[in-house]
Amino acid sequence: MEPPDVLEYVTGGKYSVHADNGYWDSPTRRRVRSMDRDISVLLYTNDGHVDVILYFHNLDIRIYLSRGMLVAFPSDNRYLNAAETPMAVSRYAAVCGQSVKG
């Protein structure tokens, strides 16, 4: 397991659709794994109400996040995700991942 990290997403910030362990390389037309992560774990730590929606693009699922909510999901391109709307206030998330060796 990688060590947890606390991220600050500044006011007005958002995160575009992405996979947590890699990216699509247009010139080679293939997915590149850029991080040794198979499972993503997010813990949202904001106080009060924050309009943050975790959106899973391929599944068309929206999760409305609140303080103390923990979300875990596969890190690959099956679970492309985004912070769908710009945040009205800064938000904080503790993030880490797990590589599954087999």
C-alpha cells in the first residue's frame, strides 16, 4: 500500500475524467500505466456541506460526497472518474492506493 497523501483541491478547481493509474496516449493509441496502483481509496475530510460529485464516466454513476465518506474502486480505465463540478470551497481528500500483486 502506498502511503496516504492529503490533497487540497482549491476553490473553483475540478478534476477532469481520468483513470487513477494511467492515461491514454493518443500518438500510440494505447493506454499507458503510469502508476503501480490497482485500487484507489479516497477519504473526504471537509467540514460542512461541499457540493462535490465523484462521477464514474463509464458507468454513469454520481456519488455525492460528504465528510467522512470513504470510497474505494479499481484504479484502471474501467472506472474513469472525475470531480464533476467546480468546487465552491476548497476541499480535502486523503488518497492512497494498493497494488495487487498476483
